[in-house]
Amino acid sequence: NCMIEIKKSEITSLIISHYQPQLKESAYQIYSFQQKYNCSFTELESNINSSEKEEYGQWEDYMEWKGHLKSAEHLTERIQKIEHGLFTIA
């Protein structure tokens, strides 16, 4: 019943492959919103903040878009850290 040693380099690609589908989904959703509104997130945010009339559907899309941007940023950072071996196994 001895512990085995697994090198980080042996599991890096496995861990990254776990996060890639989530990152791809967020990237796809971000692209979809850019196409739907024909603008960037910042432009939509500016339009929403300057509009006197609140449009529920647009607001809902804005919140979802914002969530996917945060998710993509988080996942990208996580993947980069993993690629550089900046992780431990608990």
C-alpha cells in the first residue's frame, strides 16, 4: 500500500482537457451575443446604462453575456496556471 508518484507533466493535459469544453462554450456564447447585438459587450452595457426604457430581454442577455465573459476569463487564467505547473494536487 505504497503511494505512487505522478508527475504534474503527466496530468497537465488531462486537467486542461477538463476545462476546455467549458471555455469553448463560454466563447461560443460570447460570439453569439456579439452577432445578435452586432456590438461588443461594452457597447451593449453603455446602451443599457444610457437607455431610459428597460428592456427585460436585453438585460437578461447582458447578465448572461457578463457571466460568460467572467467564466472565460477565469477558465483562461486557470488553464494558463496549469500549463505553467502552478497547481498542487490535494
